[in-house]
Amino acid sequence: MPRDLQYLLDRADISDLLIDYGNAIDTRDFAALERIFTADAVIDYRATGGPRCTLAEAQAFLGQALPQFPRSQHMMANIRIRLEGECASARTMCHNPMVMRHPDGSERVMFFGIWYDDTLLRTADGWRIRSRSQELCYTYNYNTTS
């Protein structure tokens, strides 16, 4: 595996992109996802109860699903990146506490452990995620009935 300057720059750019995703979700800046994903991206949120969808569908889904969660943190770690020319793959650990607001105004903090599996493509505008799927590792304090 080459360890030249371009290799290091690509790894840094991809790591930043993966972290930018978490920041976009946590700040509810869904327009920023257009700078993170390719226009033809496939995003699969089924492991956490969401759809398998296009970028536009993901933006709409997140806009509808996240208002019940006024605060969240997507903390990315153990980012494994494999570069293959103009393509790459990444597997990223995410620890995701989310504050859920109930209709009565009370709140509960839930925790999700997720692995993101991504394929990425180098574009004229830099690295972009072309496909993303989730693998659920754990949940804590998550109950769909309350």
C-alpha cells in the first residue's frame, strides 16, 4: 500500500467528509448532504428503521424524522479507509446519543451504535459518498412504544 502524500491527503479528505456527515445531521443542515454524497447516491437507513433511498429522499426523510430528536451527536471513530485509485471504501464506527422529545414535552436520551459502510468516488469537487449502508451494533434506552 503506497504511503505517499496523495494517499495521506485522500485519507484526510475522506475522514473529514465522514465527519462532515455527522455534523450536517446534528445541525440539521440537510442541504450540506449535497456536498457529501454524489447526486446518484444510494443511502440505506433500514438498519435503524429508515428507508433505502436516493439523496433527495434521504433529505426529505431526515427532515421529517429528526424533529422529534432536538439534539444528537454523531461521534465518528475507528475510520477504516481503503483507497483504490479514484474509488474508496470506508467503514466507520458511530456512537450516536439522541435526545427524544415526547408529546408531553418530556425527554429521553437514547444511544445507538452504528457502523457506516460507504463506497466513495473522487469527483471534480473532491471525494463524495456514492453509497452508504448502516449496520446496527447496539441500542440503549430505545423503545418504539414510548
